[in-house]
Amino acid sequence: MTASALRAEDLYRFFRTGGEEILALRGVSLAVESGETVVVAGPSGSGKSTLLSCLAGLDEPAGGRVTVGGEQLSHRPEAVRARVRGRRIGVLLQSRNLITHLSVQNNIRIAQTAGRRQRNRPTVGLLLDQVGLTAHRHSRPAQLSGGELARAGLAVALANAPDIVLADEPTGELDGRTEQHILTLLRDQAGRGAALLIVTHSAATVAAADRVITLTDGRITT
């Protein structure tokens, strides 16, 4: 039996605020297959961003595990998780994934150097063209509009032709035309066989998904 592109098994994540313990994830299990687009929806504070961080190996669950193509990602040293992430996972966060003092093209180059993946990797020029930022290749993040920042972050997330793309509100605060452009680029990744998991409140993004998972108070409810 072929392993899922991405699998989470019984994830728990706790945070402490003063003397209070907050349960951000309460036994979350899910799987995303290659070529599938899955949306995680739910109210603010339901644990969606925490879940994505655990799936990307940016945060460690207190319990449960995450596997990527059958390879365990969670509960391993950060250096190991970073290598797996660089080779196999593209991540687009709300806070963006751009280094502020570097140009757009150099942000992409840094991502490709960290990923060390040569096979089937798009060129910097192709990525810039796909996201419509060729004219801004030398611009730094502070010189870009909100829509341009979203597209630059996406180019970095796709720099190594990842097997898995994890995106947290990739179309938040974008106009309708830019949102559709970003969704088309993401769906193109699924078309080439990547597994997509998108955290969103956007109705347009939900409509474009193959499957929707609803998270409420740290639990999957649908």
C-alpha cells in the first residue's frame, strides 16, 4: 500500500499562558494524497495555523506524529525536519516566508539552495514569470504591495517543486482577480501531482478544493 503524501495521526498541541493550559489541537488525524487539494476551514482560534505549523515541521506536537510520504517528520531534531521540509514541503505562511533584506529573486535562490533539490526544479525566471513578478525581481519585500507579497511568497514556496504545499490564508486580503490567479497557480501544483493543504476562510478557495475539513476547538468536526 502506497503511503499518503502527508499524514497526521492523533496530533495534540498544548500551550501554557500563565497558569492556564490551552489545548490547541485535540487528537487531529488526517491524510492528504498526491494530486489532492484539501482545505482546512473553521473559526479563528480553532487551531488551523497550529495544525499547519505541526504538519510543516515548524512546530512539534505534544502527542501524535506527522509523516511525509511514509517518512516521519515529527519528533526528530530540527536540522532533520528542516532538511525534509526543504526537499519535500513548500510552506506559505500568513506572515510570509520572505527574508526582508533580500530581493524577490534572491529569496527564491536561497530557498533553492536550502532545498538542495535539482530534479524538475523550476528556474528562478520561470517562477517569477508564473507569479507575474518579473518586473519586480530586484524589489525587496518592503517595496511590494500586499498582492505582490502573496505572489512572491508563493514563488518561494514553490521554488523546489515540492511534493506537498502547505498554505495558511494564501489569498487573505487580496482582490478577486489576484485571488483567482493564486488559486490557479496552486491548482497547477496539484495537477502535477503535489498534495495541497490550504488553511482558509475564503469561499472561493473552499469551492476549489477536492475536500474540506472543518476544525473546531482543536478537533476535526467534519
